[in-house]
Amino acid sequence: MTAVLGVGLLALIAVSALALVRTDDPTSLVISLSFYGLLLALMFFLFRAPDVALAQITVGAIALPLMVMLAITRMKHREATQQRKKKQP
Amino acid sequence: MKRNHRLLLFAVGALGMAFVYCAGARNLPPWGQYRGPYGDAIAQLAVYQRHATDTVNAVTYDYRGFDTLGEEFILFSAVTGVMLLLRPEKGKSGEDEEPTNPASFRDRAALSETVQVFTTAIFGFSVLFGIYMATHGQLTPGGGFQGGVILAAAPMLLYIAENTDAFQRIVSHPLVEFFEGVGAAGYALIGVAALTMGAAFLTNVIPLGKTGDVFSSGTIAAISACVGVEVAAGFTLVIFEYLREILSHRKGGEE
């Protein structure tokens, strides 16, 4: 039973990793990254490593996507500010 | 380089990779089995020696506590680096820059009430869960690092719910920087405390207590709490540094 679940999960991880690298839009990328992180956490849990699973949830599914999202927000904000400056010299 | 050449180069690389991978995977232990003397030894010794039921944290915060101290300061210097890079130069920005209308870069769709209610409702829960995780690392899976990240992510729920004022009051609080330092220093000081008692650096010198209690396992619980404080404050600082400009503009736009 566990073996079937494990193989299924590993296959799902492989598919979502492929989907992750083929995502172009940065915002969708963050969502895929978070989903991928969650799948990895599930895998660690299934392989009886709950500590690693918790670290993976917090880092892979929360902290990393959050940092990427924050960086994107900041860049968009910078662009908006600079365009405004150009318009009113 | 022509397409054929590139494909040939890829084929050579892929074949080599496949060979090395198969050679590596051939000798893996069977599904769900573990071959290593140290894991079994630690699993049998940790409860007896350290009164900690979560062996993983007994290893990270005690048996190899010195490595974790190094990792702790990697995070500390990373946070410091982000702050150095993102902190606005004094007197340069903010005064001559025109405040941007926040609506120009925000998502156009209005925030749904469901998101607002849900995020506000789980805010308290996630703070509590973060504290629980950071203080129960010695008993159950989790620990200071995980708890700290959960604690730092909690204010982001307020930001998502567009309760921006409350979010800003939390993340821009001057005590956040203080706690970042206290957490990092606390870990090192617990190690030094052992030195003053004549033991080696980071020796578990605090009384171990009763196995299964919150206040058990000596320095493991104390270090886990320190790490929790440091990680929570560190991540909060990084989040604030990223959003500082946007927050100040949003405020300027309203006034």
C-alpha cells in the first residue's frame, strides 16, 4: 500500500517538476513552486521523516515562494515608480 | 553549433548521466529499509542520554549543536545582507521620489471576503501553532526553525487580508531587530555557559528533567526556543525590508 502511494507520489513530483520548469509567468511560477514544495513535504512524510517534512513545508511551501513573491512585487513597484518619473520630468 | 551537434552532445551527456544514475541506484537499500549504524544507535541512546523524545532535534541541537550554530549564523548573516542591500540610503529616497499610486501595481481583482475572513481567522491559530512548534521541538517533530518560519509567516496573513496597518505595526516594530540579535546571541551564550562550568562548548549542562515534559532535555529545549526567536525575527525583517518601499508609498498615497 505504502509502496503504491510512494510510487504515485514520486511520479506526481516528477510531473510537477516538469510543469514547474516549463512555467513562464513568474506569478504562476510561485504557485507551482509552492505546490511542488508541498508534494516534496508529503513525500518526506510518507518516507517517515516528519521533521524534514515540517522543515520542507515551512521552507519549500511557505518561505521560498514568499521570498520570490516579495521580490517580484518589489520589482513591479520599482518599475511603476520609474515609469511615473519618466512621465513627469 | 548546428542542431544535430547539440543533440549529439546531449545524447552523450544523457547516456553518461543514465550510466552514473543506474550505477548509483543499483546498490540502494530496499524500499523502506535503512542501513546505517548511527541512526539506530542515536534512536536508542537519545531518550536515555538527553531525555528528548524527538531524536532529530536531539541530534541537531545537541549532538551536532556546533554545526547548527554555524547554520544559525548563516541565516543571521543572510538576513543582515538582505537588510544592507535593500535598506534605502538616508536622505536619498523617500523625499524626492513621488509616491506611486498603489493601485497601479496591485492586482486589479478586488479581495474576496472569503479570503479576508479566512486569513484573519487563522492568524491567531498560526501564531499559537508557531509557538507550540518552537517550544515542543524536543518532544515531537518540529523545532525552533519550523516554528520560527510559521511565526514569521503569520503577519503575512494580515497583509493578504489587506489589514495593512496592523501588518505594518507588527513588522516595523523596533523590537524585531532586537529579538533577531537576542535569538542568535542566546544560542551562542548557552554554549558559553557550558564553558564557564568547565565543560566543553555547547555541552548539555541544564538539568534534563522528566522525559516528556515541556521543560525537559536541558539545552535542547532552550536552544530550540532561541532558534525560534531568531528565525521568526529574521524572516520578519526580510519581509519588512522587501515591502518597506511599498508600505511607505501606500502610506504617502493615503495622506
